Amino acid sequence: MNFSLWISGKGPRDLSVRLSGRPEYVQPRSGTVTFSKRKRRWTGPRLVFSDESKRVSSASLRAQPNINAVWGVAVVEELSRLGVSFFFVAPGSRSTPLVYGLSRVTSIRYFMVHDERIAGFMALNYAKASGRPAAVVTTSGTAVANLFPSVVEASNTEVPMVLLTADRPSELRDSGAPQTIDQVKIFGRYTRFFSDVQSPIDAVPLRSVLSTIDHAIMKATSTYSGPVHLNLMFREKLAPDPTAWDHVNVLQGLDEWENGGRIPFTIIPNNFDDRDLSYEVELFNTLLASTNRVLVVAAGSLTDQDADAIRSFSNIVQSPVVPDVLSGLRFDSAELKYPRISYMDQLLLVPEVFNFDDDFIALQFGERIVSKRINALLSRSRRIVVSRSEDRFDDDHSVLLRIRASPSSFLLRLMNSVDLPLANGMQDLCELSGLVRDFYRERFTRELESNGVPSEALLAWWITEMLPDDATVFVSNSMPIRDLDFFGIDSKRLKVHSNRGANGIDGIISSALGFMIAQGRPVTVVIGDMAMLHDLGALHEVQELKKKTLKPPAAGDTKGEPGLTIIVVNNGGGGIFNFLPVAKHEEFLTEFFQTNHTVSFADCAKNFNLRYSCATGTADLKSWGLDPPKELFRMLEVKCKSLNKNVEEHAQLQKHLVEFLQK
């Protein structure tokens, strides 16, 4: 994933003050430093997040009423200059100076969130969708600890977040002061940078905090991107009440910053050096000399540019692509002709289908792969991983060559050196993959006409069948993402996302809301009942966002306005455990793993003013559509077969598929 650091100015004259005519924004991970003299601001199409008429310009810091207010305005202004233009804010007293800054800086947007856990996941996925980090603002105490799940996910997926946590001043630490915990490096190794920013005082020039912010954003958006934590101590007075402060000392050295356009205090070009990669290409070609069987694997975390490069490479070398469900290639347009094995996981149910033993190279682009069977296959190969990440994604310790580069850059150089095409003998697998698609289409179409209780497998297929092209889908972990990977049709282009850094089921609705805000278009959430219960509080934010949506989509508008369709897969709770070895121990399974519930999602939807529909049979599914609805925020509950029936259904599908393929 590429993250861009945007710096907006008012024109060449402004730029000349700090950069001597140099350009305006830095794109850190593209392989080159790219610049433009155009402004770029957040433009959520038809969502209104704040009333700018109530805010004033922060052009003169001297006009601020007290030193806390000065720092609050400067922090927000500097982040805005660095391209952090959206803030998710959880209310609290100690963060008042930061909130005051938000009220005064006209170039930002913010959204008030009642729960810090929700704010964290919204910010995380805003960054995923937009390519630009968002900030989270919290008060002190356990409010900060509530960010931990989203920080872990952001760290593991290398997504930048800016954590602005207010804190008591140093003299109130370890003193029994209320709402005070040890916030120093509270997130441990999961942040890329931490600074315990001291309380504002006249003796400390403001430029010290500006320089710290600039360094923090460089770390957040560097090649090893991720969350950064600025822990900001504030003494009373927190409110913007007039109190004398030393303008001269606090603002020394900031004349150009105040008057020279919207340029950050410290410019830090932050480019990803792809090098010429000749050595890496030579190593690959050495491995290629021993076999011409190359299986291209598209894992998660790929950019659109990466996906395009993989399509082109696959076409040129005629080496099939095995796409992960989150790669951007698993659900692709049928009009894009390139060799693809979308159902490799299902083909591996028949061992003789893939009969190349260990004599093949797996050229993997990206990091994580959802399918266990595909991971097991790759562990037998001569495995090469090409990824921007500094982390090691090699849990079975099978990688022979790890190339740290953007997939698109590596492929560009590789195509100029390798003998093309590669006659690898794997093309028949593409035809078999198409047969799997046809098998499921015939099977699920027949089930849909049966008017019986829908299976979870059918639901996954039906969702991908009914969604319009280019729809955005956010899918929960546990069974929903696996079923989408197993059974979803592969001939429609869908943008599928999930939180696969730590594979948790928390924060799914919150995450989808972050995507929706960043993209300004509808998002469909596929979520299990347990994950829904984890994040019920996010429905309050859905309710608040409804107030900010101005109108429904026009007739024929397939992209639509910002909106959320929540598809709840209700199987009674904890369905994935019935697929695990512990399921053989029924009394143990029932007592400790099956989290049965009697929650009425209809009542949940009613309490939060969401349009609600429930499917108890396939006839109900047939009556639904998944095009952008007139009601932009809605919940669709599907009451699926029981947990045991679900396991039997999956087993029967696999058995019949194996019999079909063996013919």
C-alpha cells in the first residue's frame, strides 16, 4: 500500500520561501520523490463534517488566548500541512487544547466519536482507503488504552495512524491524580515513533513541537509505515480563556512558518529507494535456471499499480496467477484476459490436480494469504517473496529469497531480463478453476430456487453475484472471509478489504465506516453475528453519519452516495470452532467455544434507526438487491443453517466438488 505525504501551498511564491521553488508533496513509497504544485484536500463527496463558517483562520498564532491554545492550534495546523487532514475525536477534558485547535484550523475535517475503540478502527481504515494517515484525538487515562486493538492492527498491516493522546503534566504522574495512567510508550513496539511532548511553557519555543510532528509523520509514512504516538501533556488552563504568554520566546523562528504559505516547519523528503534491483533479478534468474515452472501468487496488501503489473507479467510470461481474496485480483473483471487460478484452494482438495511435486518456483507478491491450503502448497515450493515490508512473513520458514521492493518496480525490471514466455505447464489449472466456478454457479443457483434455509456458502456466492462491479466490500474475519474466498464468483471486479493484521473480529463496522468516509461511496459489510456483537457501539456512529449524508443516489447511479449495507451472517454464534479439531469434543465445544446468543438484530437496527430486513429462506434472498439502495444505511440479517448443518454443508460441497473434478 502506498501512503502519500501531501503538502499544500498557495502557489510558487509561497513555495520559494521554504523550498526555493521546490515542489509540494512527497510520495514516500513510490520509488521516486514525486511533486506537484496542485493542492489536494479531502473531498468527501456529499458528507458534511463541520461548519467552516464557525471557524476562523489560524494565520496569526499571536491572536490565541493562552499558551495551551497556541500549541493546540499549531499541532493541528502542522499536521494539516503534512497532509493529515482528517481527525477522529473522542471527547474529553484534558484534550481541550487539541479540540480548540481543530475548531480554529479551516483546512481539516473531523468526526466526533463516542468510543475510542471505534475511533481507532475508523482512522486505521480511513488511511487504508485514502492512502493518507488520519489522526485520533483522545483524553487521558483508559481512553488511550482503548486504542490498543486498532494500533496493533495498524502496526501489523503497516498502515500509518497519528495518535494524539492528552496527558496530565509530569508533576501529576504517580501522584494518585484522577484519570491518570502511565501513557509513556503504552503501545510498546507497535508504534514506529513515540514522543512524550512536554507541557507548553513560555521557556520552550513552539518550533520544538513542530519539528517533532514533522519527524513523527516521516516515521509514520516511511517504508516501514505504521502508527506514531504523540503524548501531549497539558496543564490547566485547558479552556481557551485569556492568560498572558510570552509571544516573543514561544514564536521565535516561526516568521516563515506563519507567513510563507502552508509549508511544514521541517521538510523531510521520504522516498522509497527501489534501487536498480539488478542483483535481485540475477538471483531470481539463477533459481529460474533450474525450472521453468513459475506460479505467480498475489497476496494481500497490493496496490492497484502492483495488481496491474502482475496482470501484465502473467500475460506476457503465460504464468498463472493464484490470487488471495484481498489481493485485488481474486474478484476481477472477466474482460481482463490473463491466466488466473481463482479457485486454487478448492482445486487443492484433489491432490493429483497439482502434480508438480516440489519442482516449481512460487513468486509471491505481497504478504499475507488467507488460504491454509495455498500456504501449505507454497511451503513445498522454491518460494520467493517480493514485498515492500521490512517484516518477515514466513511462518512456515520456507522462503528462499526475500526481495524488498515494490512488486511493480521489480516486475518492470524482471520483464526486461527474463526469457519470455515461460512454458511452465500450469495453464490447465486455469481451465480447471473455471470448472469450479461453473460447478458452484450451478449448485448455488439450484439451492437458491429451493426456498430452503440459506447456507453460509450460498450467501458468500450470492453476495458476489449480486454486488455491482467495482463495489467495495469490507469482510469480517473468521468464516465470512474464508467463505468469500472459497465460493465467491471470480468474474466480477470487487474491492475486498479486511483487517488481516491480527485477524481479529473486533472493530469491523467501525473499519467499514472509515472506508466509507474516505471513499465517499457505499460500502457493503459482510459480518458474522459475534463480530457484530463486538462492534454494536459503532451503530451509533452510523446513526450520526446518516445526519451528514445529504441525499440518496440518483437513478442509475451504481457507485452511489456514501452509505453502508451491513449483512449479518447469523448462525447462532461461534461457527468457526465447529470446523476445528476441538469440535470432536462436543461437551467441551458447547461449554467453552459455542457462544450462543438470542440477540435480536432487528431491535438493534430499530434502536439506531436503520432500515432492517431479515432472510430466513432463499426466497427472501432472491427478493433483495445489493445495488446502492434508497436508504443509504441498512442492515440485512441472514439467518443461516445451524452450526452443525453448516459444517455438513461445507463437507458435502467439497465431497461433490472432488467427485466432479476427478471425472
